[in-house]
Amino acid sequence: MEKLGARVADIDDMRSRIVKNTRKNRTFNAQAFLDSAGLARTIVEYKPKDTIFSQGDVCKDVMYIQKGEVRLSVVSQTGKEAVVAILKPGDFVGEGGMAGQPLRIATATAASPTALLVIGLKEMIRELQSEHSLSDRFITYMLERNIRIEEDLIDQLFNSSEKRLARTLVLLARYGKQEKPQWDVPKVSQETLAEMIGTTRSRVNFFMNKFKKLGFINYNGGLRVNDSLISVVLHD
């Protein structure tokens, strides 16, 4: 377990360095990219619960989230659904096609009013070669995502559902934000949280009530996560 803890600490340190370097590097300006020459890109807006693409659809473009949140979910052959990610502004969606993925392996749904910059696959490849700010942002995103997937795997293999819930709440609240004592969590149902951590809604409800009694979270016009919730994540 000591080696596991050290590995998690290394991952967290790597994430911090990536975020720091991203802030120092040039920021990708989606609007400037949209206004530049080229026809294989457009802005598409979605209402909450609108389907952006479905599992099994042909991969034909990449999307950059300008505003809103996107929910990625998968459905097994037996009909069981699991939420695998909630993406936010600055993230890419549907990039698997660039690695030769012919079909979408997940369903993307707008979790709030969302605006996406949609880029054709061939156009995206050309722009990555010529637009350095775009390629910097894309590479950073892919590194962060790979780290996140590794963390998620460790979380599922070794941590309790209570600890997984605490980590998920912290990630949802702190994602891309500066350090502060409290963070607002995007609107997300207990059913979605249960799907994200692989447990039941009743267990999520039990732990949420426990976190509230201990002062780790509070409801004041919305869910807020206190810095103290991190103690649950770090506790062995």
C-alpha cells in the first residue's frame, strides 16, 4: 500500500506540473480559431439532455467545449449504463477518431447549456501541425486525461465507495480551478454520482448525509465542497 500511495502522490505531482505549465503556455483561443480561414469547423449549441453523439456513431469530427458540461456514458450489452466522465470548458470530446477509432465508444450528452467548436478530423490533424497553441492545448489535455484514467483505475481497484465518492466530488468541484476553502459542484444528480463511482443511489445518499453532518459539504443554493473533504480521500 505504501508503493500505491507513492504512485498516487507521483500522479498528483505530475498533474500539478502539467496544470502549471498549461497556465504558463499560450492559451488556445477557440474564437480566433473559428474566425480563421477554413470551412471544416463550426459552433454548435445544445440544450441540457441533448445528445451530442451516441455510442456506435461514426467518428467524423472532434469537439472543443467552449461552455457548459458534457456527460460521457457507456451502455453494456446487458443494458447497464455507467457515467465515465463529465467534461468542462477547455476539454475535447470525440478525439478517439484521430487514433483510428471508427465508431464512438460512448454517448455524449449536454449536462447544461453547451457550446461546442466542431472540427473535422482531417482539419484537426492539419491544424495540430500548423497551430502550435492548439497542439499545445491538445497534448496537455491528452496527458491530463491519461493521468485521470490511471487514477480512476487505482480508485476503482483499491478504494471504498465512500472514498471514491469523496474523490469524485473534489474532482468535479476543483477541476481547473484555483485553490480555495470551498468549491461549487456542478449540478449533478445522485443517480449520476452512483453511476460514476460504481455503487447504488442509496449508498451515495447515505455518504452525502454523512459528509454533510461532518461539515465536509453543505447546501447553500447548490452543493458546495469544503476543503476538509480531501481528508476522506487521503485517509487509509
